[in-house]
Amino acid sequence: MSAAKRYPLSEFKPLTADWLALVWQWRNLPDIRRNMHNDSPISWQQHQAWFAALQNDKQRKVFVFLQDQRPIGVLNFTWHTDGKLEWGCYLGETNVWPGSGLLLEIAALDYAASHTDCPALHAEVLSFNHSVVKMHQLFGYQPLPDKTGSLRDGQHYNVKVFSYALEQWRHNRTAILAQLPKQIAAAAQQIHFY
């Protein structure tokens, strides 16, 4: 008799001071900094100031992604003054359940569709971050005109801009999950926000 398949519990909890040092370490990892708009190292003082500013900022929400109660990454949302909702994320740990990046994508869309009244979810991706560009395309994000990027490691890049109509996500979620590997769809049933 084979054992029942087990899928990870994905919990998203607001960032607190308890996780501040860990998130600071993640933000300074070369693989994470490389894909951020600003790839400069972040000092502890800058990180503390960023966290302090978050405490009274109603325009931003930052969640720690816990997989089976172990912190592995960050999911954040920013409400812009024009009403646009933008999200970003990263996995700070490498030894995670396969498909954790897809779970972040699902969690972002689920949160925006069920916890906000925004019509669409927006994302910006540096053009050389091919895996995330492909992931947004897989989920059905609509490309918007690129923004002018800059120079990184001697190479010019653009900022790819995407939008996802949340009514479309509500309507197509089941069909999109059915196109993903079965274990991803099963794990998506265990995504919770607090």
C-alpha cells in the first residue's frame, strides 16, 4: 500500500520583527538582489528603516511565505496612488518544495482577487529574468508596454510590465490550475493568508 501524497502547507503571515534579520539576509543574497530594481547591498540600518516605514504604510503589505511552518520567502503588494496594485516576491531559501515559485504566483493572484477590490494585479520583471517572464506568460498575464530599464553588468535591460484582470483569474483559476502539474494544483488548495 502506498502512502498518501503530502503537499506543503503554504501560509502567508505579515512580516514582523521576529523575521527581520532573516528577511534582511534574503534581500542581500546575490540571486535576489540581481533581480531587483536596485541591486545594491542593503545595510542593516536601511533594512530597519524600511521595516519602520512599513508599520504605518497602508499602501504596502509584506508577507513572509511559510512552507510547513518554515519561512522560505516573501510576497509583497503595493497600492499605487493611481489605484494600481503591484506585487513582487522572492524565495530566500533554495531547499524548498518543487513548484514553490508557482505557489507564490497563485497566492498573489488569490490574495488580490479575494482580499482587494482592485480590478487588476500588476507585475514588473527585469527583462533578463526569463524564468519569471515565462511564468507570468504561463498564467496568462497580459503584457503592457515595457519601461526603459538601465545598465546592469554592462548589458542594457528593459522592465517588462504585466497585468492580470482579477475577474479573469476568478473565472479561469480552476482551468489554469488544471493545466499545471497535479501536485501544484493540489498544493494550491493549502494556501492561507493571515
